[in-house]
Amino acid sequence: MIELIQKLCAIDGVSGDEQQVAAAIIDEIKDFCEYEVSPLGDVLAFKKGEKRPRNRVLFDAHMDEVGFIVTYITDEGFLRFATVGSVDSRVFQGKPVVIGPNRIYGILSSKPIHLIERDKRDDPIKAENLLIDIGCNSQEEAQKLVSVGDRIAFDSPFVRFGNGFIKSKALDDRAGCAALVRMIQSPLEYDAYFSFTTREEVGGMGAQTAVYTVKPDIAVAVETTTAADIGGVAAEKRVCFLGKGPVVSFMDKGTIYDKRLYQLALDTAAQHGIPAQPKLGVFGGNNAGSMHQAIGGVRPVGLSMPCRYLHTPSCVLKEEDIAATYQLLTKLSSAYAVCD
């Protein structure tokens, strides 16, 4: 699965431009399930199991990643841009990026610090004050390479390091996509539905339309979530921990999760000796926020891999958490299929 995650992370798929990610996923699942592509670009799959379930269960992971979009090309050939999704402006300065379908190389640039007034050096960096340098000398030269509306992705390689850690852009949520791909490629006890959705980082539009199509009883958002298990963070603010397994959410900024399904996830993990942890606090949000409100209402579940440095070029996961998440998902596909 790590090789599959590496393959998916190498593809650029900023929100609204996920087609290449979708094509790679289709190539992986096409021989193992029925699938269709929605008007918004979601890949919706049905996997036949050995038995017919009591509940129609949908497992969802989003294909898009945070990034930027070109808004203007200056006379000097630099690019103005806007953020796509929630990106911390503190990670902007000096980062390499790739722009558009031809992956034009660029650098996020700003005024050198020695030219900034001393009393303003600690001010937050804002996207509207930055430029992207693509090595051009004029607007005309730059327009031959990029266009307004082109997506901009971080250029950040996949690295395995330390004691079972991986680092890359777009682990949120290509790791979740990889877990669902592996489920589709494996035998399942019960029929199950899967959605690889678009535009999660800008509001979850793809997941909402996926639910309208599938009409599930239960929707499981398979995600990554912020782990702040680093120095200088108070214990009650660390949210979750790498190395302690998948994170089960009881509430976040967009969803109050189904209490019985939340407990069933933790109980199932304990029953099978799979490490799992509750999310320690009410933070963030994911596709469950749009899925649980669709049609007549859907029972939501949130299952995430703990991830350090989320929404940066250097997301970090631990391989054992990825494996444990996949193991728990396979057990839950049976448990949720027949639960009350």
C-alpha cells in the first residue's frame, strides 16, 4: 500500500482538477468492481461481497489536495495567486511549486526580510502579498507557459525516513484513497460502496453529490487528521498521536458523529487487537460534514490516520497507522453492514 500511496501522491490534484488522480484510481480498481464517474468527477464504485448487507455502507476518501490557483500575471512575468483550501501562510515562503498541466516550475517568493521594516517582520504572510517566480522576464513570456485559472501544487517528493515514517505532499487524502483501493481489490464479506470524491478541501461538494447518488445508510469518511504530538504542545491539544492507530472522531467543526457507530469502531478495534484512538478534541472537519446532511440524513463515521504537518508540503504519516487503518476498515465493513 505504501507504493500505491507514493504513486498517488506524485500526481497533482488540487481541488477542481482531480482528473489524473481519478484516472490512476480507476486503473487500480477497474478489474475488481463496478464503477462510474459523476458529473463532478467523483469515482463511485460498488464492490460485490459474499453476502447482502442490512445497511448500505459508503466508504469515502477525497482525491483533491490543497494548493493554489493563478489569478493574474504581472508585467514582469510573475504570478499572483489565491489559495485553494486551507493552507497556512507560514509555509509559503521559498517553497517550490508546479503550475498547470505542463507542471511549470516556480518558487513562492516575497520581499527579502532585510527589506521589510523591522516592526512588520513578524506580521503574518498573506497570499495577496506574494508572487510566484517562474523564471520569466515579461507577461508575454509567462503567458506562453501558464494561464489564469491554472492550478498550482506543492513540489514535494515522497520520502521514507526514520522508524517507519513517510513524508509527502497530498497524503491528505491519497493515503485514504489507497486504503479504499486495497479494500476494493480484496474479498469483502458484504457488498459495499466506495466514493473517491472531488473538492473536499473547498467544501465537500463531491461527497455531497456522491451521497445523493449512492443513498447510503451509513457514510464513513476515511481521512487524515491533524496530529500535534510534537514538542511545545500541551497534552490536551495534541489531538492524536502517530503510532497509536486510526483516529475515531466523536465530533468536529462540521459533524457530530453517530454515537453508536463511534463506539462500535472502538469496540471492533479492541476485539481484533487493532490499535485505535479517539480524537482528543473538537477540531477540523471532513466530508462527513456534507455527507450526513444529504438526502434524508445519513449516519456519519469519521476514521482518520494521524498526520503531522497537515496541509503543508511535508505531511507525515507512520506506516503502522496506515496498516492498522486498513485492518480496521475491513472489519468495520462487516460490522457496519449488519449493525442496528
